[in-house]
Amino acid sequence: MIKVLFVCLGNICRSPMAEFIFKNMLSQKGLTDKFEIASAATESYNEISHTGMHYMAKKTLKSMNVPYTEHYSRCIRPQDYQHFDYILAMDDSNIEDIQSIVGKDIKNKIHRLLDFTTQPRNIKDPWYTGNFDETYWDIIEGCETFLKYLKL
Ligand code: 4NP
């Protein structure tokens, strides 16, 4: 079982999109049983206010025929570092924030999702850019190359 936690700032846009896009990819390849997939935030305010996925994130997934279930933001906890094999962040600031919560990455589990691609980079936050399509395609690229990296 490979355990993957996608992480972003709010866990209402990028990381839940990555969670459902990756789950869909695994399902299409018959790999669902080999993985545990979840997502989390680095800030706790959306967990406290019990905020669900952003309506534009849902709209974008729906338009691309990516199934999703009800999702509410939850903040990453120190024990997540022990539990998950890969902690995949969306940008550099997520990495700093994750490390301030879970401590030093002694097992080299924390990466940016797009670090597996030929053009390592941040995934811009659509909460600020408003561009959920760009987020969708960046996540597709990241998930496809991550899956290739795993050589399953
Ligand atoms: P995300 O985007 O990190 O991709 O989920 C954000 C969502 C909400 C907030 C910031 C970023 N916020 O400030 O509530």
C-alpha cells in the first residue's frame, strides 16, 4: 500500500483537486487497491470553519468528468508524517509550512508535485489567480509523472 497525502494552503482548491484527479487516474488503471490517498491543509482556519471544496474546484472537476465525494478541509498533523509515504505539496511555501508542523523531512517524503516533471515548479494558487483550468492541467501533469516515477 502506497500512502500519498496531497497538501496545499487551504485544502479547498489544489490539494482536494489533486486527491480526486489522482484517485480517478488510479481507478482508470485498476490501481485503486494499491494506494491510500488523502489531502490536507497547512492552515487550520478552513478546518475550524468546516469549509468544503471551492465551488470552482468542483465545477472544474465536473467539467473534466473527474468524480469527487464530499470533502472538508483538514489540517496536516505531525502523525501524518509517520503515516504517509509521500507528502506532495503544491508550492515552496507549502513545503516550509509542512516542515514547521511535522518537523525535518528526515525520510525525504516531502516533495512538490511538479518536482517529478521535467519542469519542476510551483502550482499557482487558483484562490488568488482564479485560473482553475491551469491548476487542473498542472495537477494532471504532476500526477501522471508521479505515477510513472513509481513504476507500477
Ligand atoms: P488552496 O487555496 O491552498 O489551493 O486550497 C486556498 C484556499 C483558501 C485560502 C487560501 C488558499 N484561504 O485563505 O482561505
